[in-house]
Amino acid sequence: MAGEVTIRPATTEEAEDAIAILDGAILSFDRDAIRDPSPETTVLLAITDRPVGAALVVETELVAVAVRPRHRRRGIGTALVRGCQDRRHALELSADAALAPFYVECGFELVDRADGRITGIWRSDDRLND
């Protein structure tokens, strides 16, 4: 794997790459939001020598973030979330409770935890300075 990761919007031609990455993580999302995104939709890819991660935001909802298993634990997921934050003033999410530490580290405030799920919000004024 190349050492450098680039986070950038997916092109129309890369929609299926983003879908494959998110599908690989067994996440629930609207594939049409990636194939035919509205102006309120952001699809980001993490690229090394090929796509290794993807994120989907619809309006203010961080719908999905995933990194291919062989590329995890290298900061790529964090970089994808930061890329989403750079493009929005606020985000909300619902995710598996096991991901709570990750999202807190990314600056989200957890507002609910129930039935193995968390709900979180992030506003640009909440973002930690790096």
C-alpha cells in the first residue's frame, strides 16, 4: 500500500467503488444517493493507489463511513470524517455503540445511547483544533 492517503469527492465513475466499500462493511445506505447524488449529498473516497475508504453524507446526516479491513487503524476513517466535517457546519449520526469512542475522538457529542446504538451531533464550533 502507498503511504499517502488522499481524501476527495468521488467522481461519477467511482460511485461503484464507494458502494463496494460501504457494502463490504455491511452498512445500510441508499445506493442511489451515491449513483445519482443530489447537491446536498457528499460522497468522499480515501485513495492510496486505489479506493480504500468511503463516506456518505446526505444533508447533515453522516450516513456511512467505512475503510477496507486491510487499511484500518491507520487514521483513514478519521480522515474521512474530517473531510465530511470540512464540508458541513453540522453533522448528525446514528451508529453502532461500539463506535462511540471513534466518533467522540472525531468531535461528536453523544446525545443518546440505546439498544446498542448511539446518536451523535457535531457542529463546527465543537471541532478540536489539530
